[in-house]
Amino acid sequence: MPIRAGSNASASAARAAPTLPEPAAGEPVPHHIARIAAGFAGLARWRRFGAAVLLGAIASLSVPPLYAVPLLWIAFPGLYWLLASARGGWSAFLTGWAFGFGFFVPGLYWVSWALTVDPRFFWLIPFAMAGLPALLGLFTGLAGFAFHRLNRIGWGGPLALAATWALAEWLRGHVLTGFPWNLIGYGWVGWLPVLQGVSVVGIYGLSLLTVAAATLPATLVGPRRRGLAATAAGIALFVAIAAWGGWRLAGDDGAVVPGVTLRLVQPNIAQADKWSGEKMRDNFRQQLEMSQAPGLDKVSAVIWSETAVPGVLSWDPGAQQALGAILPPGALALVGAVRATPYGSEPLEIWNSVFAIDRTGTVLSSYDKAHLVPFGEYVPLHAFLARFGVEKITAGSVDFTAGPGPRTLDLPGLPPVSPMVCYEAIFPGEVLDPAGARPGWMLNVTNDGWYGLTSGPHQHFAIALTRAVEEGLPLVRAANTGVSGVIDAYGRVKGEIALGQQGILDAALPAALPATPYARWGEAGFWLLLLAGLLAGRAWRTAPQQ
């Protein structure tokens, strides 16, 4: 039987409403699936909105740190039935927006935790808790609208929904500096064989495949034979990816870079104490003492987290000398700190940087963060918003200046390294210098102390881990409060300091792999999948219903 939207609407409206697929003669739909689909399609107004929010919340359980990916096979069929029965573009947009709002509120609640560090910003907590999900929901709303329009012209089906969803994720990662956090594909970080797929199609491509497979069971309300075949094909796809990923992982020989041992220092300094005037010197001394723990003579590099050195390191030769003094012969210190224009010069510019310092206290090289955090490191439209008292939530009134972008540092005694500061690691395809030689490893220094013991630091670690698999390069991560760790080129965690713990980690540097398909061709695999999804959507709707 046809399953129509808005059962309590007028007859004329019901006749105009789109229908979900009708089963072919002699092929009854499983009763429970038909009832569920009809229930979603029959929802109107606030009930439809509430159902979409609930489905989005269910989908949010799939991302780190829970990794409940099978729940997507509940969330996305429900979203498909809601969108397929929407009466118009506005209804589809609101449905997609509501799904996104339900997805982002539990997934990003931790952002508001940063506003608890300074009492001046307490009043912004409700706006961060609901405002950011509301804005990001615009992208999922556009995905719902685009699917509705495609469905109207006969280009619908689960694969079309997967394509519009993935395109919305890609846009979210690029528009207005981008925020590609909690992409659907990150749920597979907890299922490492499947995650190997990002080495070919990247995280956007893995998201597209995941949404496609999760949505295909919605077709069981149509022709039964085709619905069963589609559902089985989606499951078989991920069985095949997992099998290939398992084979790829089995080929790992555990190779490391000979003679290179890294020491990660995680001081676990509370954010409220990090820039406190009376505690800054103690914080610096604490990290120096931790760095000198037994075994230092075997260490090639001591690594500190983002802004680990208090004040402006480029103005403080004493701090540079103190760092050099703890190093054994041939070792380096790689530390996060603020760099600035020469003292007293105008205009003053500051950078969030990584410094490489040798045993003499000499700065051999530095990297300046290029992808800055809005309202954390700079205020967009600063001159205009300053009239309303809007300022960045971090210490100091001067905005950070963006660096030129990814670069590779050639340092003595270490393979060439590509540094990233904080959330630069969340941008796929933007972590290596496209014009430079391929590095031997990646370094991510960060300070997640802003977010306490929430899910945010776990998500950040999982996202950074995915860059290692995409690029086929090991990634070393030093965080103030955690999670710090050493990750090999397959995404295996070789050593870790847990969130909220103080400690050091000495670990060998895993060896790099040859450039992956993703490292060679970037998002080409994603765009091919996107095109295939749209074309398959057309073929799906025009295929014989039998």
C-alpha cells in the first residue's frame, strides 16, 4: 500500500504529498517495517520535527567516544522516510535541520565547557550549547532540501541521500574556514579495519559509503526483492572493506625509524592555571622537571604541547636556554609557544607556533599555525564586533596572525616532520605541504585543557588519528591535559597518556608507509563516489519495480 505523509491533513494536501515506494504485487513488505515507515511518513508538524531531532541524537552515538555505528542503521532509514514523505522543500529543509540539531547538541556539548574557564563568558554557555548546533544544522538542512529536490525529479533513493549528506559534510568542512568535526565516517575509528578505507577515499568518502549502506534498509518498504538485495549489498560492502582493511593491517611489520625515540610530556595543567601570573613560572619548571625523568639520554626529541611555554618564547632567551640545557647531546626540544614580532616593534603581531630548539638554546626552525580558531584565537570582523564588546575568550587582547600554511621542517637527527597546532589536524587533505617533499611523520601539539574531562578531547584524538591513516604517516600528539599518544600509519595507538593524567611517554617513532591513494590524489575518490551516488539515484528511481 502507498505510505503517505500527513494522515491528518486535508484530502487535497494528502493527494499532493509524495509517497514512499509501493511494493510490487505478490511481494508483501515485512509488517513491522511497513508500520514503522508509515508511522514516520504520517508524522506532521512538531511530531515530525521531534522525530528528526531524536534520530539525530541516536546518530550522534556513532561518533567518538562511543562508536555505536550500528545505530546509524536506525537513524538514517528514519531520516529517509521523513524526507521522502516531506510535502515541500521547506519541510524537507526543517527536517534535515532538526536531524542535524539533534546530532550536534550531544556531539558538541563540550564546546560550551571552554566558557567555564573565565566567569566573564558564563552567559554565553546556552548560546554555545544550542547556537553552534543550530548553525551547523543549516548544512544538514541543505542536505534534506537537496535530497527532496532530487527526489522530485526522479533522482532519489538512498544513494542520493548519501550523496547530499556527504556533500553537506564537505561544505561544512570548507565554508567560513570550515568545521569538519564529527563527520559520520569517524565512527569507524573504533573499527580499525573499516577505517583503512580512508587511505583510498578519505573521510568524506567513508562518510558517503556509510550513510549509503545505513540508509539502504529503508528500501525494504518497496519491492521486497530489490530492498533485500540493496540491504545485503550495503552490508557486503562494509564486510569487504573490513576484510581488505584486516588484510592491510596484517601486513604491518611494526617497523620503526632506527635510533629515534620521542619523549612526550603531558603536564595536565588546568586551563585556569595555565596563564595565571603567579603559576606560569611553576608550570614551566614542572615541565622541565618532567622532561628530565630517567631515560632522557636515549631520547632524540622532547615534545611539549601547544603554548606549553608561558609568555612569548621569542622574547625570552632565558627560557630558550633552559630548554636547551635539559637536552642530551644531539637531541631537540619541540615545544608549543607564542612567537611575536621583535619586542617594542609596531604593529605587534603574534603567532601560535611550534619551536625546534637545540642543546645550545638556539631556535633552529619554527612553524606558525595557519588555521586559527574563530573567537578563540581571533575575532572575525573584529573592528565591527568590538563595538558590541565581543572579544576572544583566550588570554590577551591581540588577535593571532595566521601562518602561511602547512610546511615540512627538516631537523637534525629526525625525519622531516609536518607540524600541526591544535585543531589544524581536523582538516583532511590540509596537513601536508602540497609543494614540499613528503615528510616522515606528523606532529600535532594541542591544548584540550579548555574542555575538561568531556568527550571533546577523545573526539579530537580520534580525528587526528584518522589523518595518519589517510596520509600513511605516523602521527605524534602532545596534549596539555590529554590525550597524548604515538599513532602509526595504520591508525594503531602505540603509546598513550590518558585524558586528565600527568605523565611522560617515551616511544619509538613508527615508520612511514608509501604514499596512500588518498595522499596521491586527495578527494578524487570522494568526488567519484559522489557522482556515482547521484547517478545511481537516477537509476534507482527509473528501474523496473519488480
